[in-house]
Amino acid sequence: MGREITKVGVVGLGTMGSGIAEVLARSGLSVTAIEVDEGCAARGRGHVESSTERAVRKGKLAERERDALLDRIRYGTSLHDLAEVDLVVEAIPESLELKAEVFAQLDKITGPETVLASNTSALSITEIGVHTSRPGKVVGMHFFNPAPVLRLIEVVRTVVTEPEVVTEVTAFAERLGKTPVVIGDRAGFIANALLFGYLNHAVRMYEQQYATREDLDAAMRLGCGYPMGPLALLDLIGLDTAHEILETMYHQSRDRLHSPAPLLKQMITAGLLGRKAGRGFYTYE
Ligand code: CAA
């Protein structure tokens, strides 16, 4: 080990993947960002451009730095473009089948020392890692939404992750300006295991017309000092993503706390996915 991570890959450029690509490029790394087709890659590029534009507007990033950051990201549609990278962060949709396929391919394409990290929120890193010939070099690297703003990275180690890889990835997280915490491979890791029971409970309270959405959210913002209320936060996370996370945690824990509130499913079926769809618990421009 001891090699320096300079070239990194990101697979999947949705909300999380594009935010992660931005964070990596901001730290001076050269990033190869992969999506399934040109259209999705262009959408990912759009996310990075608007997020960095916002950072410039807010005085968090100089225009010159923004331009250099954007130049450090190369977009592509083939995993073969990742042959030379030192680390890959995968951020594709939360399907074990899809992730297993991507990891099996990355295992063949990348060098044997390349660390393969997943940004999964709730799937098992162990189950992803067994689809490679190097489960010792597979870890979780879980960012929080919005990735450019929130400072935590959960580094998830399995029973076979090499200790040097955990050390390397935690040091890398610090280099990105983030604070790493290390956790074993358990559904929800630390933050989601604590957060999602609360979010689900808020949906149930809303469903039972216990209080209006505005009052539910105001109570937690103004009474508990949370930056956002639970329903607004669900809109930010995406109701489909939240539902997937709850299902996975419920499947593992059988704790009723994590049994998804029926309203969540109904809203997803109706296309009310949250901010990304323009409407969830609230409506967005
Ligand atoms: N780069 C750097 N800084 C940026 C930025 C970027 N691309 N975009 C925004 N910022 C900065 C802004 O300049 C601002 O900084 P100041 O506070 O110093 O002015 C700060 O980030 C906040 O941005 P905004 O002013 O635009 O927005 P806000 O003050 O309304 O905060 C929020 C928005 C950051 C989303 C805040 O409400 C928040 O933290 N909410 C809670 C989010 C949360 O809990 N996320 C976790 C979800 S769970 C998860 O992600 C895990 C999972 O697996 C699903």
C-alpha cells in the first residue's frame, strides 16, 4: 500500500455521484465519471455545473477554481475508461444485482491494487464484494446529500476488508476535507440506522393527519434545531431512495420502525419523488 491516490473514477452520476465527482475534483484529483449513456452523462455534468455555479454565487468557490475543477472531470460511458484509476466510487441505483454486475466488471478492468468503494446507503458491502476476486479491497464510502456540503463519510469495512485499505480510505476522506467514521457492514450503517426510523415515523404522523406537513417540519427545525424538517428532508433524499433504504433495513432488522409507511409507496407510484421530480411532500419550481 502507501501509494498515493491521484486518479479516481465515479460510476453513476445521479444526485450522489455528481456530488461526489465534484468533491473529488475540488480536492485536485483527476476524475473519470461514467454513466450508462451520453444523455445521462450530460445530465450528470449539468448537476456538477449548477452546483459549482451555486458555490461561486455564494462566495464558496472562486470562478478560476470552478473552471479548474470542471476541467478535472472527464465524462465517459464505458467502464473501460477506468483501467488506470487508483480508486473507484460507485454510486449507481440501489440494486444489488446492478452493483454486483458493475463490481464484477470493475474487478476485471482495473489494476489489482485499485480500491473499489460503494456509496450504497443500505446494501451489504460484503454481498457486493464477493462478486470480485478482491473482497479485501472493497469498502463502503458513504457520502451524505448534498455531498459537496455535508462533511461526513461513513467508511464501511467488512470482515474481509484489509485493515490497510480502511486506513487508506479514511486518510483519503480526510484529504477531501471530510470527517470519516468507521463502521461494520450493518444495514443503515450509523447515520441512516438512526435517521430513517425518525423519517418513517414522520410520514406515518402525516398520513394519520396528526399535523400538517409545515407544522411537522417546523417542529423539528425550530424546536430541535435540525436544518430541515423530516418531510422536506425526504424530498431532498428522494422518496424512491428513502423507500429502498427502509425496505433494506426492514428486511434485515424486522424492526417495525423501518417498515415503510404506505403513503411513501403511494406517492412514489404517483410520481411524487421529491425535489428531483418537482413535487414530493412539497412542490418545487
Ligand atoms: N460547494 C460548497 N459549498 C456549497 C455548495 C457547493 N457545491 N453548495 C452550497 N454550498 C454551501 C452554501 O454556500 C452554504 O454555506 P453557508 O451556510 O456557509 O452560507 C451551505 O452550503 C448551505 O447551502 P445553502 O445556503 O444553499 O442552503 P441551506 O442553508 O438552505 O442548507 C442544506 C441546505 C445544506 C441541504 C441544509 O438544509 C442541510 O444540511 N439539510 C440536512 C441535509 C441532510 O440531513 N442530509 C442527509 C440526508 S441522508 C443521506 O444523505 C444519506 C443517505 O444515504 C440517503
